[in-house]
Amino acid sequence: MLHFRCSTVLKELFKTTLNKRSLPGSGQKTWLPTRRSRSCFGAACFDARAVPAHLKVLHVAAAGRSATLSAAPCRSYCAKHDEQPKKDGEEAACDKRRNAGMLPSLEDLLFYTVAEGQEKIRAHKFLTALKATGLRTGDPRLKECMETLKETLKTTPDGVTLDRHLFKKCVQSNIVLLTQAFRKKFVIPDFQSFTSHIDELYENAKTLSEGQVADYIPQLAKFSPNIWAVSLCTVDGQRHTVGDTKVPFCMQSCVKPLKYAVAVHDHGTEYVHSFIGKEPSGLRFNKLFLNEDDKPHNPMVNAGAIVCTSLIKQAASNAEKFDYAMNFLKKMAGNEYVGFSNATFQSERESGDRNFAIGYYLKEKKCFPEGTDMTSILDLYFQLCSIEVTCESASVMAATLANGGICPITGERVLSPEAVRNTLSLMHSCGMYDFSGQFAFHVGLPAKSGVSGAILLVVPNVMGIVCWSPPLDKLGNSVRGIQFCTDLVELFNFHNYDNLRHFAKKHDPRREAGDQRVKSVINLLFAAYTGDVSALRRFALSSMDMEQRDYDSRTALHVAAAEGHTEVVRFLLEACKVNPVPKDRWGNTPMDEAVHFGHHEVVTMLQHFSNKYSPLTDAEDEAKASAEKSLDSLL
């Protein structure tokens, strides 16, 4: 059935909708997904990163608050296709209940999540909770929300608290992103736990004192050897920084993969590699040496980077070429800090005899496109190496590569998928100078280092990380940066081959605790909700516990009774021998559900099985309650 192919959607559906609604004999409320409250699904199961065509209607519910969804479109992707839509009268009743506040909107759900039972919430509490998810208040995607919040607080009596109405007004423009964040739907669900590990790795590497600051470029020698910074940005825009992350530094060789990506983006792979090879050189990065075809070995060594520079906007002036490259880098950084150090540029040009020698050697071997002015290309090469970034802005660049060329904090496509794939491949094989083989062996991730002490690390589909510490080892890589990257992969399963079967399992920050158990509960309850008896048979045959409970202690029998699915109720009672009188957290049984929604046939069936049911002994009941409590804690 389709719900097997939509486990993420199913999990989203139930985690956002199995909430409180009123029942007879209960003083509390819950919102259970029933035939009369389907529209609450429409506002809750939208995933902003991947929206199938048949879920487009759900986006309308989340973005346009003026219209509610009809019952049929909202269930067409998950219910049986022969089900007939409800009458217009019932749809109107559903709309009326939503307007009366009985069905929660996404904004309501978010308010209740943050408020924790209070009538009002402090803006500081909301912003602190937002930061815990990894999002920043300065995130460009949240600009409208933050501006509205700032203006709204000016109108409140105390200037710090918001009631539900004002809160909804502030968050409605970014509700989908915020719902994803607070429902832990980002690539790193438990971001606080993950960043605490990052901080520990940072402190471990901080104790290292080996290495020397590069001095062959005078400006680089001025940096303190005590500087140490780590910044990361995930593909969902979650951010974390520790150390001297706001201090600008020159990219140096870290710009090489980025300008190669620009060249491939503009000209395509075949054209670029008609001038540059793809193989590791096995030699120092600044050697006067070409491959057997008289081409530079790859774009990550100086010779290849100089030729790559000549491919950028070939017919333009140096000023236009520089602006063009800068604009690309600013887009990759989500318009965060990207500057230029003229002092470093002058210093590089004055001490760049080796690069001039490489340039003349390349000119002799006719490695440049026809008509290239070699000296002006060397000037542009020095200028691009002198581009300044901070750890924070560079981490967004790395995350853009990790995200397939789309900047995670702006959503703008900057580089083509082809350019990103080729860039990551060459970073993996050639990015760490003469240490590339060992780095690929031990760390197994694409990376590029620079003599300024920076390492740009990419975890594909997860995040970009930038480490910066000026002291270098004898191969020209940051001592602390190498240690951090090695420790990172020892702790987390980020290595390219950590996902092989039968490997010792490392931490996977991309998974929530108890993820598989949660999916099991969600699939079971959703099958009961849609009346899918065949799916329930498969679950029973696979030895699934058919009495599993969600976070409100509701079972599949509760859901089926509320929905009036007679066949599902009969299967659970007759074939699976489930308890006919389980109580949820408010003391309501499936019988209460069936009575409340007027499903008389289900009531009769439940009464019949209740009379024949033999309750468990105290010991058995205690053991089962303990198991249920454990499951609740997982959920």
C-alpha cells in the first residue's frame, strides 16, 4: 500500500495531528484524525524540502490560511481510491469546527508546543527554542517573521509577551519552515546533542600546539597561532559556531574548488578538462610539472588553478572577471561576509616568483586558451586567493556544495549539479595536497585545505564544515583542522563507507532515537485510520505488536473505532486478540470513541468482545505497562 512508500509523510501526519480532543467523561481535549476532522491533516503533513505533486494541495493549506481543504483531495494519496467524498454539509461542519478553534492550525500547534500550557509566551522563550533547533533569527528565510515579531512587540503592553493571536500573526509567513524545525524534521533532528559533541571535538583539538604559521606570504605570518575556529551549516540551514568564527581570513587554496565549480558551471565538464586533468599529481602543490598530455594534473594544484582562472569569463576584463567570481561566492555564502584583502594580494604578487615561473611554463606548453594574457591571469589568480571570508560565511559555501549547489539559507540554485559532483570528486581525491590519499582513507570526505590554515569539509547531503587554525603541518594542512576532521569521523558515521553492512555502528546524528519503533507505530495507526486491513494483516504476520501505543497511549483499536472501520475492529479483536478495553492517557476506551462518533455497529462488536475478555494478571499487566512507558518515552 501507498503508506509503505510514504513513511516520512505518515510520521509527519500523526505527529502533528494525534493531539487532544474532548471526549465524554474527560476534562481534557484532543484532536484525533477522524472523518469529521480531516482538514487538520492538510495543514500538518507538508514537507518543505520535497513536495510530491499529489501533496501540492497541502501546501495551499499551510501557506494560504483563508481556505480549508475539501475532504477528498486531502485523503486521496493515503486512503482507498474508491472512497466517496463526504457531503457538502459535513464539509461545512468541519469548516465551522476549525473556525471555532476545535481543529488546530499549524500556527496553533506551534504555539502550544512553545507555550507548554501557558496562555502567553515570552518572545525570548520562542527565540531560545528556535535557536535550539539550529535556526538563527538572522536567517534570510525568517526575515518576514522576525520583522513582524519586532513590530508586534512594540504594540504589546509589556513589550515582551505574545498571546496566541499575536503569535500566529508573527509566524504565519514562515510557518512551514518553523513547523519543520520544531517537529525535528531537519537533517540533524537533535541539534543540541550533536553540537555538544562538536564542542567537545573542538576542545580536544584546541590543546594541540604543533605546527608553524605559513610565512612565505608575509601577510599570513601575522596571524596568531592560537586562533582556532569551527563553523558548520547543514543543508537545512542549521548553524553552529565555536571559537574565533567572526575573524576574517583569506581563502588561499580553498578558493580553488569553488572557481573550478564556476568554470564547469559556465562551460561544462568536457571543455574545462580539455585544459586540465583529473588525476592526483603525487607532487607538491607548487611543482613545475605537467602530466603526459602537457596539462596540469588537476585544478587543486597551482598549475591547474592558474589555468582554471583563465577559463572564467574569458572575453571580459580582469575587473569584470573578479566581480563575476565574487558574486558567485557571495551567492554561495548566502550573502554573508565575502571581502577582499588588498594587503594580502600585494604581498602574494610581490612574493609570487614560483607562480610566475609556473605561468611562463604553462604559456610555453600552450596550456591556456588562445589569446590569454598570462600576466593578467596571474593577477586575477592572486586576487581570488586574497578573497576574505569568515568561518561562518565559508561554512555556508561548503553547505551549498553539500546541498547539490543550492544555498541552504536562501534556497537559490547557485551551481549546476554537474559542477558540484565534479568538484566534490576532485576535492576527495586531490584536495588535501600530498595528504589527499591519507585523508580520503581516514576521513573519507571531500575537503580542501589552504595555507591560511583553513579546511573546507563537505558531508554530502548533510552539512558543510569549515575549520580554521593557522599553524600548519609539514604538508601545509592545519594541524588542529586535521585532528578535528579525524575525530569527527571516528565519532559519527560520516565516512563515505561507514554505511556498509555489518560495520560497527557509529553515531548517526541524522536519526532520531527510536526512529524505527516510531515508524512502526505510525504505520500501524495509519493503517487503522485508513481502514487498510491488508496492511494490518502484513503487520500481524511480521510479528508486530498490534497493541502498540502512540504518545497519548492510543492504540490502533482507538483509531479504528473512532473512524468506524468495522472490518479493522473485527480483525484486531478476532485475529489479533487485542485488548478491547485499553485506556488512553485520558481514560477513554475504544468504546468511548465509537459512542462519541455514533458508530453503533462498532459499539455492539466491542461490547461483545469486552464481555468475553479476560484481563491480564497483575504481573503481566505491569510488564506490559512498563513496555508501553518505554515506548512513550521513545516517542
